[in-house]
Amino acid sequence: MSVKRVVSIFCFFVFSAGFLSAQSTSDPKQQVKQIRDLAKSGGQDAVTKIAPYLNDPNIDVRIEAVKQIVNIGGQYTLDPLIKALSDNDPEVQIRATDGLVNFYLPGYVKSGGLTSSIKRAGNSIKAKFTDTNDQIIDPYVQVRPDVIIALGKTARGGASMDARANAAQAIGVLRGKAALPDLLAAIQSSKDDDVIYESLIAMQKIRDPSVAPKITYLLKDFDDKVQITALETTGLLQNKEALPEVRDAFNRARNNKIKRAAMQAMAYMADESNRSLFTRYLTNSDENLRASAAEGIGRLKNPADRPRMEEGYNADKKMGPRLAFAFGEVEDGNLQMSEFAPLRYLVNTLNSAGYRGVALAYLIETARDQNVRHALYSDISTGTKDEKIGIAQILGRSGDRDSIPYLETLSKDPDPDIAQEGLRWLRSLRARLG
């Protein structure tokens, strides 16, 4: 064997021994420093070297390991982050959960999960869920099945209620339909309001109607937030079998928030048995109840109701109800795009920061009708930037093959923001159509 070969082998063993010795040192501070140093190079090699620290007995070391793996990012982090979900410390689980979502929805760690709000005091941690929970991956994003399985196990039996609730939220963001049994188990076993709430919101995002009958008992929950969210979920998932319970919640409501949620749930389900109730509330002093009543009448899709919707649209001075009356009039067949027409009003409202979301939701729903889409196509060449971006999303969510040429046009718009959204929703539409 040559001298050069011997020297090379000797150097290799010296380096390996040094690395293993450093990794096995009992000084947590030194180990944390080593992890940070390893992370600087980034990439798969750094992840491979940091991953063994997830087995360290010291919690500070394991937390630093998961933090740096999340920071490095990339597909090579998925396996170690899935492994970290089996840790017995809630902070490790929370950080691993957010890191997994962040791979599929970049920026989530800073704006979505609990990571940004974690505060540790000894062995306990505190974190705060935000009031906004509307993030969700695009339809064309495919999530590895083992990621959803691991998150489901965490939602069902994580190291703390915060870790479980955070995993439930993550399942919703990733549209993890396979974890629905875990969400139901989490609701039934935890009895924790945050876990129940996040599980219900996840069900709303997944939109599988089969799960709705299994949450009917929550329509009588004593916690306002849980009851309201259960009502919303029941309506969105179209569980008409629960209408008697929803009406009971409406009649026995402890406060206006619950009453409004029950009315909205009935409005989502569009059942003729609610017609008389909707009609009575079209002129109610509560603008939220008025808006829900108009939605409910509109979803019945009876052209005979159009004069009533037109009257409300022209007379109501509040933005929320007026948008609902406009939606109802469109649902009843008024598809004109003249200056003061209700469909034009909905499109124009895409320029409003305060009500854009409301108008967008109505337009996404109405655009499932091909005739409505054809009316919207005329706005693609003349609309404002916000209108074009909104229409791209509307067509991506509710369009059909006839929408593809118009999304292709938007994807080539001179404005890069419009072009980006056009391409995004073109990909979403094609993924949905298959």
C-alpha cells in the first residue's frame, strides 16, 4: 500500500473520530454550537449530519437540531422532520409540524403555525394561535402520504394539546383527507377547545361531506367558539340531516354570534324548508342576519325570487347585505355586466380591500355555472389588476375546460403579478381537471 494511501486512510479516521467525539460530547452548549456550524453549509449533507442529534437526550440539543433542519429546508428534511414528530417534547413536535408544512407552503413557519409564537419556560411551553386560519396549499401540490399519516398521529396523541391542535391545523393546510379519522379521534379524545376548533377548520378545508354527521353533537357545545365553528362546518359540508339541530341552535342561541352562525349554516345548505325563515329576515335590523337570509334565498335558485333580490340590492345601504343581495340576484339569473348590474358590482368589489374576500367567495360559487363564467370572460381584457387577479382565482377554482384559454391569456399578461397568478391558477385548474 502506498504512503499516500495510508495517509489518506489515517486522515479519514482522524476526521471521523473527531466528528463522532464532538457529536457524543456531554456538553449541550457545545453540541448546539456544532449543529449551528453544520447548518451553515446547507443542503442534504448538512441535514444528514444534523439528523442524529434528534436522538440526543438533551432537549435543547434536539430543539436546535429540528430548528436548523427546518431552516435548511428542502426535500431531504422531510424524513428527519417526520421522525421528530415522534419526540416526547411538544416544542420539537410543533417545530417539526411547521417545518413539514413549510416545505409545501413556503413562509408558513413565519406566518402560519405556532413556531413564531413559542415561548419556553423550563419544561413547559406557551404558544398562541392566530385568529386567521385561511392558509391552504394549491390544488396541484401533492403531499407525501407519510407526512399526512405522521401529522394525523400527532393530532390524535401529540405531547401537548398545543402540539395536537397545531398538527390538526397543518392537516387542514395540506388538505390531508387521509387524516380525517385522526381529526375525529382528536376531537373525541382531547376535549380541548383549541384541538376541536383546529380540527373543525381542517375539515372545512378538506371538504369531505362524509365526516359531517360525526360532528353533529358539537352543535350544542357549551363553548361559543366550538359551537359556532361546528355550525359553520355543518353548513359548508352540506349536512342537511342536521338541519333540525341547526334550527334548534338558532332558536336557542345564547348570543347573536351563535344566532348568526346558525343562520349562515342554513344559508349554505339551501333547503326550501328554510324559505319562510329567510324571507322574514331579509329586512332584519341585524345586517349579518340580513345578508345570510339573502344568500339562503339566492341559493334556492328560483327565478321568482329575483324581484325580491333586486329590491334588496337597490335599497340596502350596508355593504355586506348588498353584496349578498347581488349574489342572490346573480344566482336567480341576472348575468348582465352593465355598469350598475349586480354581477358587475361583485367584480368591482374585488378592488376593495375590506370586502374583496366576500365578493371573491360569491364569485367562486356563482362561476360554477358556465353562463356566469362566460359573462366574466368579457372582463379579462378590460379589468383592473385586482379584478384580473381575482378572476384568475375564480376560474382556477370553479372553471372548466372552457376557462383554459382565458387563464392562458392572463398567464401572459404584461403585469408580472397578474401573469404569475394566471399561471398559478391555470396549473390548479389543469390539476383539478386531470
